[in-house]
Amino acid sequence: MSPRERTPRVRRQRGAQESLGSVVLGFESIVVFLGGLVVFGLQVLPGGIEPWWGIVGGVVLALLMVITSGFLRHRWAIVAGWGLQVVLALGGFLVPALLLVALIFGGMWAYATIKGASLDRRNAALADPRTPNGN
């Protein structure tokens, strides 16, 4: 089979919840990484813990957000996303500004998951041939 005869791969349809959630977690991961740098720079970790662990924590949390965004088609990933929001909010004990970040992105995550699921249900009803005009 020559390269010209290959059929293009059909992309999997992504729902609104998955798409919106991926965008939120993607942007949030950048802010979380920068938050780790702030924790390092301010040296706010408890005594006995090296300041560079702030960077490690920020990188790990940011990577978990990126990885989770790739699995949002699964219900467990939505729950894991909520857990990541809680972990970020707990960072507010170290740097109070992280609580503000958690509130902003937590609100965006709530909108993405709740409204996205609502849009997915509506779109599924509209696509169902058994329902006249999707009603």
C-alpha cells in the first residue's frame, strides 16, 4: 500500500466536558508550575524541608494535571481533577495567593465539568433519532 492510498485516521469525537476540562487543566498546570517556583522563592516550606521541594511539588502537580487532562473521557479522571483542585487549595496554607488561584481555577473546573456534561447530554439528545427535534 502506497502512502497515497492510506485512509486518514478518524479522530475520536470529544465531548464538551472533555474539551473544556482539558483546556482548564492545561492552563492551570502552567500556573501551578509557577506557583511551585513561588513556594521555592519565598522559602515557605516548614523547617527541615529543603526549599527546592517547592519546585518539585509544583512540577509534579502540573504533570498530574496534564496527564489527567488526557484521560478526561473517563469518569475517574473528572474525580481526579476535583482532587487536584483540592491539593492546589491546600497550597494556600503555604502561600495564600495559591488559594485565590485555586478559587479561580476551581470555578472554571466546576463550569467545565458541570456545564460540559449538560451540553454533552443535550447534544446526545439532539443526535438521537428517536427524539423528534431533540425534545
